[in-house]
Amino acid sequence: QLVESGGGVVQPGGSLRLSCVASGFTFSYYAMRWYRQCPGKERELVAHITDAGGWTNYAESMKCRFSISRDNSKNVVYLQMNSMKPVETAVYSCNAHWTLTGRYYWGQGTQVTVSS
């Protein structure tokens, strides 16, 4: 399973770091992604990191502000979010995907609210 934490309320321009802890599967086999779903909108991909952490990718609007990382020794993936904007208020969820088998897992999500 995947369990996210670190959500909450942050002021515009502020920073927040989300964590997603994995259990019950071989974490190092899985690429990890963060998604978000804003109210009334479809879920969108935020960031991606490969299984060994050697390559990352971000949605265009989040480049240079967000950073995804992972620690395979602790079975955790992080999302560092800086210079946050009110429109980024959303439920942020992590996803694990094993390309070789197609197996995947979802976390339950954590609410992030950007507001003054």
C-alpha cells in the first residue's frame, strides 16, 4: 500500500513537502508518480521518477518549482513543492507502477490547500 502525508494549508508562495511511504511490495521495482486532482477537474500528472531515481520528469507548469525524489532504503518518495499558487489547491496522490508487469498501486491522497 501507499500512504501519503505532509499535506495541509500553505500560504501562496510557500513550500510544502509531501511524503509517500510504500509497504507490501518491492518498492525499488516501481517507478513512482505524484498526481493531483483539483476541485472539478481531472487528475493530472505532477511528477515522475524512475525506479532507481535516475531520471525525473515534471508537468511543464511545475518545472523549477517542484522536485520529486525517492529513498529506496526507506521505501519513500517525496514531492517538494515551492512557490505554491492558490490554483494548486488539490488532493495529491502517489502512484507506483511496475512497467515490466503493469502492476500499480495508489495512495489515498493528501489534501493541499494554498490560501492566505
